[in-house]
Amino acid sequence: MTSSGTIRRLLGPMRATLRRQLEQIPDFTSIVNPEDTQETVLKSLQDARYQIALWLHKLNNSTSEIRAKDKEWAEVLETLSGDDLSKEEENYLVVAEQDYIPMVTQADEKISYLTVRLQEVNDHLALITSAVA
């Protein structure tokens, strides 16, 4: 019988990492203070661009790793039948559908949000730098 035990063991630390990332990710809603000097605003935007790109990288890596293991698990399920398949499907239901799939969905939403914020920051930076030039 092929088992998902190794996959589940590898998913544990991956799930913990993604959970921690989702808890720690900054909000990035208010990056600049309108009362700041142009130099301070420029620095704040550059720092935000770096931080947003870093969080995008982290979340993309974590979700990619989990998706790869999920695909491996699906391949294991395809090789099984009968009671073995029933047991593995039950494990999958508990671990995947009730735990990491919702986390990956939440991470995907954060990735979309951060992608938009990164574009806004880049646009703002472009306006500032073109005004200075």
C-alpha cells in the first residue's frame, strides 16, 4: 500500500510556515504620511516596495511548496482503491480540506492584495521621481 505519511510529515512544517507568515504579514494600507517631506515619502515608498516584494516572494514560495505536495498526494490517491483509498481520502479531507487548502486560499488573496499594493507603490514612486527629474 502506498501511503501519504511522508507527504503529511513534510506538509507539517510547510503549513506551520505559511500559518506564521499569514499571521505576521504587515498591513501595508498606510505607507506614507501626507505631512512627510518628499525625501521621507520617497524612502517610505522604497522601503515598502522592498517589504512587499519580500512578502510576495515568501508567500509564493510557501504556496508553491504546499501545492506541489498536494499534487503528490493526489497522485498517491490515484494509485489506491478500496479500503486503502477510503482511509487516504479521509486523511486528505482532514488535513487538506480543513487545514492547508483554506490557508493557501487566504495566501492567494494576500498575494493578490500585495500585487496591487506593489503596483500602487511603483506608480507613486514613478510620479515622485518624474516630478524630481
